[in-house]
Amino acid sequence: MRRAALHLLATLAALPAWAAAPLQISQVTDRAPDLAVFLSGSSVPAAPAGGAAPRITAALGEVGLPVKSAGAWDRAQGLSLVVAMDVSKSLGTAGVQAFRSSVLGVLPQLPPRSQVALLAIGADVRTLRGFGPAAGLGDAELAGLGADAAETALYEGMLAAQELAARAAAALPLRRAVLLLTDGQDDSRKGFGREEALHKAAEGGAPVFALVLVPARVPPQQREDIKALAQIARASGGDLVQSTAADLGRSLQGLLDEAQQAQLVTLDCKACPRDGVARMLQLGVQYSDVTLQDMRSVRLAAAPVEPAAPTASASASTPRPARGDGWLPRLRVRLAALAPWHWLVLAAAVAAAAWLMRRRTAVAPPPEPAPGVAPDTGEGQDDVVIIAPEPDGGERRTITLDIDGQGRRQVHVGQKELLLGRAGASDVATGGDAEASARHAALYLQRGTLMLRDLGSSNGTYLNGTRLVRPEPVQDRDVIRIGRTELRVYLAA
């Protein structure tokens, strides 16, 4: 054991810094027939003299994807950057002015091909400037900004900025990022929460680089707000930096340098299923005795179409364009044009659908147990064994799951995933839980550790009340929630 540990330490010490650090996908962009995958940090290390080159593997769901190329992103290609600036009272006039000065001093120094869009975050999210050359950024776009917003819709602004960055037109630089300038506070009453922002961060649309303005002594509540924001930024493949007003320009320059330092892996995606279903993209880099892995949920449309780049003359008074407000006015116009008898027909149709749903629920037969699951009869047996798929080599262990409404079950877990979800498509079924996906989540062993990952489910997978954004280790007595069903894990059989 000691010799193996020393060998591993020696291997890690001999690797470049990137190879010893976690692998993290920060952006996935569909460029049919290819898939562009950005990794945070520097490029894959070159092989040492006489050594083998690192091996990169990728798969989307069950489909293996050949690697066409891999290397450091050429920062001369520029950056498609969405700057989202906090303009709320909590930041103060001096804070807003400090951010304005830093933006005007640093952003024009981006590579010439870079394109920058500006959003203002207050009680609402406003567009100050559509995508335009970074070198052309001037004070006119920021004129009139003051710390006058009573509320801060921080998470709404972050979501809008990520969506705008991810939908940047194909003609703009491929590397996308969000620069969030804030004090970390969100006091909006609209309901956009940290959990929603954290879930969005796991989709790999665009990493968030947050620059937080702090006083010399940070109040306890602001410290907690910053911790939550840092979790979201780093889950997205970005980062968070705290700075005083005196160091704001230098901190901003450091964050932008980090945003441009990335590894681009181009995957051949001709065989990718394009049906709009979320699937897990898995990427691994094997270097010597160390394998680094990460995964992101990816949903490929039948025909990826990117919108034209917004012009720099976008109106400063148009609220939340990044959230797709183009369809809402059209919908309002169409609803206003409906005649009274249209509304009567619509109301009758809704009432009929509701009656049918109630009737279907009333007469629906009880759900059948999943294949290989013996029902809990309650006749003196606390545990019933589920026959799970045999692991494809390696170790195997038996654990106990206490499932809502079903009692305790023993399951065998190995390197091959044990599927959790609705009956019929899973190894461990949740019965008739309509909020659970057919293939909702999976348990598996990784180097002796029980791991849980979401399989792109509609409603997410929760571990001890926290929604998963990447695979997480499961400890004894942890609680997994899929849909409305909770499963408590006992590592001892």
C-alpha cells in the first residue's frame, strides 16, 4: 500500500500542473457536424521525452465521439464576452463608477477580434450594448448609469447573460464568457434563485467570471452571498475574485486573462443523436497513470441555428432581450386578437382535459415493479434483493436503499451504472412517480467510492437537498431525491 501511494505521488509530481489539476468542461458549442468543447485552464501537456502522448476519449450518452483536434485556444481569435454590471443601491454610486472606469480601461485591450455586449442588472435586466468590437467600447454606452435600482436581480441577470453568450452568432469568436461585476447581493422578489443559476452553470453554455467589489472588512451576510456566487461561477468553469476599489483594474485584467486561457477539443459529432434529448457528454484525458474526467449535460437540436449577432445600436430601454422577450409581445398580440367565442372554446377544452386527467388517475392500475425487483411483502423480510446488471469487471459491493413507499432493498453496485428512475427502464424503480424520468440518475463505483450522477433528467437529482451539477460521492445515510421519491443510502448491506 505504501509503495503504491509513493508511486502515485511520484507520478503526480512528474506531471505538468494541468495534468495534476481537475479536468473541467467550461463550454460546449454545437458546430455541426463537430462539437467544440472548451476546458478550463491551459492546454493538455505535451508528452515527456520518450513518453506516450495523453489519450483523450469522449462519448455523448452511449455514442463514442472521435477526437479531431485538441490544443490551447488561440487567444488571438478573440472572446465573445457578455459584461453584466450591477447598478443597484447596495453597490453604491462609488462602486458603479469604479466598475465603469475599470471596464473602459481594460476591455478595449482585449484581442482585436473580440466582441463585447453590455447588460445592466438592477430590478430588471437591460441591454446597454449588443455585441460590438471591444476596441469601440466608449463612455457613451455606460453614460447615465447610477446606483439607483432598489433591488438586485443578480441571478436573473446571470442567467440572461449566459443565455446571450451561449447564443452568440457563429460569426463571433467561438470562445464565450460572462463577466459579472457585482457586490454579490441578490434581493430580487422575482424568484430567480441560486439553485436555478447553479443548474444553468452545469449546462456548459458559457463560464461565469465574477468580480466582486468588497470593502476592507466584509460583512457576514455579504461573505455568505459571495460564497454562493463563487460556487456557481466555479461550477460553470469560471472563477470569482474579490477586490477593493483600488485593485479593481488589476483584478479585472486577471479575470479576463483567465477567461482566454482554455483548451479546445474538437469532437466529430456526425453520429450524435439530434433529437433535443439531454445526454451526458463525457470527456477523459489519460496521462501516464492518471485519468482526468468531467461531464456535462448536452442537448442537441435537429438543426443547430444560431441567431444573427445583435447590433451595437440595441436599445438601452429594452428589458431582458437575452431571455427571448421577442416571443412574448407576439403572444400578447395574438391573445388580444382572440374573439370571445375563442375563449369559450379554449375554456371548454381545458375543462375537458382536466376531467380526463382526473378520470385517468382514478382508474390507473398500480405501477408494476421494475424487472428483477421483488415487492416488499412485509412478511418478516426487511430487505429484498434486486438483481442488478453485472459490473463490467473490477470491484463490486452491496448496499441498502430505503425507498419511499417500498421499504428497504439491497442492490449490487459495480463499475457499470445502476440506473434509478421510473419502472420499465431502470434497475431501481420509483414506482408511479410521474416527476421521475425513466432513466433519471445512476449509482456506480469509482476507485472504491460510491458515486451518484444525474442522467439529464427533467427535474434534476438531489443529494441531501442539493441539486447535482456534476457526479458526487455518496456517504452512509445520505438521502437521494429523484422526482418526489427519496432514497436513503446505507453503505452496509
